[in-house]
Amino acid sequence: MIFKTVIVTIPLIIGSMIYIGWRPESTLMFFWFDRVGLLELIMQLRELLSYYTIPDWLLYWGPNGLWTLSFTAIMGFIWFTDEPKLGKLWLLVPIIFGITIELGQLMNILPGTFCYGDLIAHGIGAFTAFIILKISFLRGRSTC
């Protein structure tokens, strides 16, 4: 169980921290932080992180890949154990979700900026999760 928790939560936390720490304050989530009374705390965290820089590719593509990794891993841990064939279909949901969001941005249906790098990041995140799941199940961790 600890293995599954780490594989799902660590990428989610890292991706969220990248977004919170370095993305522009005009991002919609800062409005949400303000509405729930967390903006001051978030701004203090950003001040601490402002001494560090990260590459643009990590800033803009990293969170997408990490979130897709996390989403794919949790789908695999939930669905792949009971019915492997059905589980494989569920593993497609996160990558389809990521691609759909990007295409929605391309067609101006969803807010945001379409980027091929985001598509690549979603693919890398899903592929990484597939490898982790494969190794996990081969080693018998599917029952953790």
C-alpha cells in the first residue's frame, strides 16, 4: 500500500508544487487560493521558492506529465488487479483526458494555450506509469 501511495502522490505533489511555485500569478488557481483564504500562505511559499529557477520545459510541461503519471498509476492500481483486460482500457483514460484538454485549448473551447510539448509530456507521463505498473505487477506488488 505504501508503494502505491508514493507512486501516486509524489508526482502529484511535485507537479502541484511546480505550478504553485513558479507559474504566473494570473493563473486561475491563484484566484481560487484567494477565495479559500490560502493566497497569503501561497505567496509566502512562492517567496521562498523565488530564489530557485527551473527550466522552462519543466515549468510548462512537467506538471502535465507528472499529473498524467499519477492519474495513470492510480487507474492501474484500482482497475488492473481485478480484470486485466478491462484495466488496460482504464489506463487509456488519463492520456485521452490530457489529449482532449489540449485539443480543447487548440479549438478555443477550453482556456489555456495548446502546446505540442504538453502532448509529449502526457505521453511520457503515461508511458512512465505503464512501466511502473508493469514492474509492480511482475514483482507481485499488485496486492500491496
